[in-house]
Amino acid sequence: TTVQLLDPAGRERGDEPGIRRVDSGRELVLQVDTPALGVWAVQVAGPGAVSVFQDQAPQPTATPLPTSTASPTATATWTATPRATSTATPSPSATATALPSATHAPSATATPAPAAVPSPPSPHAGARLRTVALWAAGALLGLVALGAGLLRVSPAGRAPAHARTIPGELRLEAGPDLTHDALLPYDLARTRRRGLTIGRGAAKTLWRLPAWGGWFTLQAAREGARLQPQTGDLQINGQPVTQDQGAVLLRDQDEIVCGPYRIRYSCDRALIF
């Protein structure tokens, strides 16, 4: 299965500043930090499923359109001239001149919707392509700008994760002997499990964390993800947590400190198209 990410200009985008590409062999994740305005698309040659996540962005404040203004100008002149006669009183004569004029500001001209940008021909001749529009901007959605977007492409037979998996992402921000791959965010839904272990105290663990002697578990809950401490020194946002306290519901941007390791949990409740 071949995947191409196309920007609004029809150019193919890959692993570059602002766009992160993580390929596990079974699943490809493309994350666009600041997508440009316009229609983005992904072309998939071969079997597979596409899931698109997008941060919520507020609509811009409406700008009032220019209104028509009328500026009438009127002047009046009145002149009286007495005329003396032998038998009559002077009769005034009056002349009134009105010069109304109105100036109207030009009304707002409707801006046509931008024309769709055609996608370039795919280099994979003869392959069946499926193009998925990711998001549009401007008049199409009524948004001025969009936040970071996350695109996940899964092969056939692997549907997008649902609520029965642990939501959110984990990112190792600090610790001894960390590699570049370890610093990338890990999508917890990829495990397709309701619970997992972190630390070296269990036989099967997501991250062993060899410089820390403890371990804890993460469980999927209706409210989100719950952390259950087991052994070892553990802090959440600077506050110590122990096994006796029970499970702790994680919030977006919570900081988990395990000895020399610092882990960031994020769950932005992205919109799913």
C-alpha cells in the first residue's frame, strides 16, 4: 500500500519540518503541525483504511460588511425685495433652490469560492487510487485557520480504534539514553488494548524504563485514561501518587515523573471526520 499526502497546491509532502511521518510497517501516521489554508488530500494506492483527526478551531469573529451611506446635501436661498407703490404694500418674492445629492458607497461584492486544485497524476500507473479530502479552509468551512492535524492510515482489516482502547498519546520528554524515535509521541490506541504496563516490574510492558525500578498501569475508562501506581517513586504534576491512593484519571498535558524519566500525556479530544 502506497500513501501520498498532497497539500492545497497539489505538491506531495513527506517527512519535513512541520510534518512528522512515523511508519510502523502496519500503520502510517502523518502529523501536520500547522496545515496551510486550502484542501489537503491523501492518495492511497492499495488496500487500507484512512482515519483523519483534526484539532478543534473556533470560527473567526464575523466582520460586518460595508453598508450603503447616503449623504444628501440641500441648500435653500430665500430673497425678499419690497416694492413701493402708491396703493399696495410691498410684496416679497421668494426663490428656493434645493440641490439634493446622494452618494452611495459600493455594496460588498461576493467573493467566489476558490476553485478546487487538481491533484497531480500519480506515478503508480495502473494502480487504483483513492483520494480522501482531509480539510478545507475559507468559505468552505467558515474557518480562518485550523490547528494541528493528525492523519492515520491503517491497512485493510485494521479499523480505527474506538472507545474501548486507551485514548491519548504518551511522549518521553526526558530520561537517560533516549533515542530520536523514543521522543516521538506514541498513540495509545495503537495497542488496541484496554490496559497496558509501563516500567520494568512486569513481564510485558510498553516502555521498560531501565533506569527506574518501578512500574504502573494504564486502563481505559469511560472518562478517559486512568493511571494505577504499583511500585516505585511516581509523581503526577509534581504531586506524589502511591498504590494506596488508587487509580488517577489523567488529563490533557499531565506530566508523569518516574525517577529520571519525564513523560507527557496528551488527549486533545480531536474531531474525527
